Amino acid sequence: MARAGTSPARSKATSVAKSSRPSDALSREQRLSLYRYMRLTRVLEERLVALYRQTKVVGGLFRSLGQEADAVGSAFALEQRDVLSPLIRNLGAMLVKGATPLEVLRQYMAKGDSPTRGRELNIHFGDTEKRNFIGQISHLGDMVPVMAGVTLSFKMRGEDRVGLVYIGDGATSTGAFHEGINFAGVQRCPLVVIVENNGYAYSTPTHKQTAAKQFVDKAIGYGIAGVQADGNDVLAVYDVTKEAVDRARRGEGVTLVELMTYRRKGHAEHDNQSYQPPSEIEKWALENDPIDRFVKVLREQHQVTDEEFASIEAEIVALIDTATDEAEASPMPEPTDALVGVYADPAVIPPLWFRESVRSAVDSNERPASWGTYDG
Ligand SMILES: Cc1ncc(C[n+]2csc(CCOP(=O)(O)OP(=O)(O)O)c2C)c(N)n1
Ligand SMILES: [Mg+2]
């Protein structure tokens, strides 16, 4: 899976010998926690699929099936004060950072008590006060310059904080990605950029959107460290991310981490994946499922028993059942909710400022019954 290579970018990364991997320091409890977050992600997404089919989800539904280890293993390497910038395939990372299934369910159903009160959908929400994950603007590169700015502010204020931003393989071909990572690189911002290489950008396979052989090579062009890892091995993901986070904390700047994985579902639930060979999907499902692989490790190396797995499962299902009932009972937003809390509150500029200079035209021409329409 992880391809070997000798590019200068990769040689910059501190290569940790197998005997001293950061994950060696994880306790049995922490390992079970990694497993729990991956299962929580998958079961929550499965519940969302059921709700989507009942037309209770508003808008699209985005899965991270087969990619759970990327999100969970990487976010696990952050401290609470560090800032995470998730994309639609990083539900697991948000859960690690403290997002709750109830918030996610309400948000997907656009409920009035959801984090964005129905103004935004899916997992586009953030908490910059306590849990430190930010709502995404776009999947297509824009979060990289945003996180360059966030982490530059840490550096300028002398704060001991690191930022982590995810980017899809397809989005590395946008201008925003280039500008953001270049700026962060030259400013030596404490930033980790994770390229989630899942083989597709919507229906476009990787080889049709970049001539680069591997994304980790792009680190060379930016003069930053670059590492590649097996994205379906949660401990390998934790290891490379922890090393990159530690590097950033030591003031050594940006690391590009390429995680090799596979998108087993379509771009979104409405996508029939006709462009993905069924045998390819099946192969990844049977031979390289990140949860199955970790279960094997937990059983063989940590003697986790059937009873322990069953009790984690029961706890997850109970949590999601309760959250689903609560989210379904939540009210839809008030229509007038759309008018508040979008811009500065109270507005800095009066909402109808544009009418002031044409007051006379408005007074003489506008129909009295409703503003904004004219008799001609
Ligand atoms: C300007 C614009 N064009 C198209 C889209 C639709 N869109 C969202 S994500 C995406 C593909 C992203 O692929 P990749 O970066 O590989 O991420 P992945 O979905 O595989 O995680 C597209 C085409 C968009 N959001 N904005
Ligand atoms: Mg992709």
C-alpha cells in the first residue's frame, strides 16, 4: 500500500524506526478509543443513510466508508487546543474533536436547534471556542489558505498550537491549495496538510487530474517535509500525523502527509458510482477495510475479547438511537431565522443602505405595496 520512495521531500521527514513509533506510547484504552471512534463514524453514517432514504436528510449525504482511519487516526494526534479543519469525509475527525452524533444528526436534518440552525447542511459546522474545529467553506482547496492564516496567527502570538487541514486528491489541483500551502511553507506555519488520496475526485480518477506520480512529491516544490502512509492502517496514520504535529510544534513548519486510501462510496449518496469498477470496490472492502484490519490487531496484539467489542457496539448503538430520537423530535427552523446571525449582528451597514442615495427615485417610483418593485 504505502509506496516506498526516496524523494528529497520525504527524506526531510524524520523517519521513525518501527521500534519507536509514536503509537507505541498509546495505552490499550487509547487504542480501544481509536476503534470506538471508527465504529461510531461508520454506524452514524449508516444511520444517516437510513434517514436519507426516508427523505429526512436535507441535501446531500457524504460518506467516508473505508476512510475512517484517516480522519480518526490523524485527529487523535492533536491536542485539544490545536485547530482542525475537516472536510466532508472527516466526520470521524470531528467526533474525535468532540462533535456529538446529536449535533451531526440535527445538522443533516437542518433542524432549528442544529449548530447552524438550518442555514448550512451536512457536517459544515464548527466550534472555535472550545473544541477547536472549524466549519468548512469549500471542499475544493479553500481551507488550506484559511489554515495558513490560522496557524500564522499562532506563530505571531507565540501560541503553542498546531493546525491540521485535510484536502482531497482532486482539490490539490486548485489554485487555492497551491497558494495556501506555499504561503504556509514560506512562513513556516505550524500546519499539517493531509492529502487524502482516495483515488477519485467525484467521477475523475486520480491519473486524469494530475500527471504527478504521487502527491507526496508535491512537498518538494514547496520546500516542506513530505510523508506518505497507508491510510487504512489507523496506527500508521496516527504515527505520521503525530510526527508532523510534533515537527510543527518544534517550529519546523509544514508537513504534507499523503494518506493512501479508497473511496468505497460515490462522491455522495446520490452518485451511482458507475465509473468505479465494482471489482475494485469489492477488493478494498474485502481486503483493506480499516476497521476489520484494526480489529485483527486488537484481537491478536491486545487480546480484546468478543465481549469487549460487543459492549462498545451496544454503547454506540444506544448513543445513536437516543440521538436519532432527539434529532427527529427537534423543530425545523423559524423562517425568520434565516435573517439573523448570518452577517454581523447588529448589522454594521443598514440592510437597505443601497436605497439611501436613490431615496427620491424610490419614493416616486416604487409601488407602495412592496419595496423593490417599480411601476416602470
Ligand atoms: C467550484 C466547485 N466545483 C465543484 C464542486 C463539487 N465538488 C465538491 S467536492 C468535489 C470533488 C473533490 O474531490 P477530492 O478533492 O478528491 O475529494 P474527495 O471528494 O475525494 O474527498 C467536487 C467536484 C464544488 N464544491 N465546488
Ligand atoms: Mg478524492
